[in-house]
Amino acid sequence: MKRAEYEAKATAFRALLNEIASRPQNEQDWPDFPDWLSVPGTSTCTTPTCVVFGQPFRVTLHENADGIFRGMCGQCGNPITPVPDLED
């Protein structure tokens, strides 16, 4: 996906998430998982003592309302910073 295309979709999706979050909890109807905006990405553990340190893994990144992708290493449990794979 092109970066500009993703950013346009992400802006609209973040607005939707924020609008849903502003409703009373019993009225929050979140999108189903298959409808959640996502992009392919790469995650790499940066913990030197981890058995998968420095090994990139292909992942699917799901949009958050604040636009920050988050993740954790599946081996050591430390936070990682996933990077979306977008075309310029």
C-alpha cells in the first residue's frame, strides 16, 4: 500500500475509533477484527539477550487511535517498535 493511501485511510479510521471511544461504554460498537485497518510490517527485537535479537519478523500491524504501532517480542516479552512496510 502506498504511504499516502494508508495515511488517508488511517486518518479516517482513527477518527472513527475516537468517535466510538467517546460514546458511553454500553454504546461502543467496535469494528470486527477483519474490518480493522491493518498493514504489513516488520518487527525486530532489540533486546541483546533475547534468542531472536536482531531477527526481523513479518507481522500485520493494526491501527490504533493514536497512530502508534505497538508490540512485544514473542520470545522475551520486551516492547518492540514495529515498522509498517509502505511504499512511498
